[in-house]
Amino acid sequence: MVEEPRRGRGIGRALLARPARRLRAAGAQVLHGRVRRRDAPAIAFYRCLGAGDDAGEWQEMSLSGDALVRLAGGTGTTER
């Protein structure tokens, strides 16, 4: 994440360019990322780079709290 006062200087693009080069060198065709739906500036940034929504094909799922403990074979409860 680039702090607001530093945005617009190419820092975010530079931070993503290196892993993008490494992924392409390894033959990857896609770089996936996550952004909160309510984070309009981040969404605008990724769209400016040419990223598109993947909502039609993928749904992100998260396991946390008790569900993660159960899956890991633990017992007890945790705060969510």
C-alpha cells in the first residue's frame, strides 16, 4: 500500500512491475491481486494499469476464526 501523500509518483506501479516481470519470465499469464470493494482509489489504480474485474469467474473465500481452527484439527473457540 502506498500512503496517500506519496500516491501519484509511480511508486505503486514500480512495486508491481518487478513481480510482474518475474511472473512473465516464469511463463505466467495472470497476476492476481486483492482490493477491498469499497477502496475506490485502489480500484482506480489497478484499472489504470489495465486490470479488470474477475468477478464473473472467481469468488474469493476466506477461512478464519473457528472455521480455520476446525479445519486445522484444533478445538476451542476464537474471536472473529
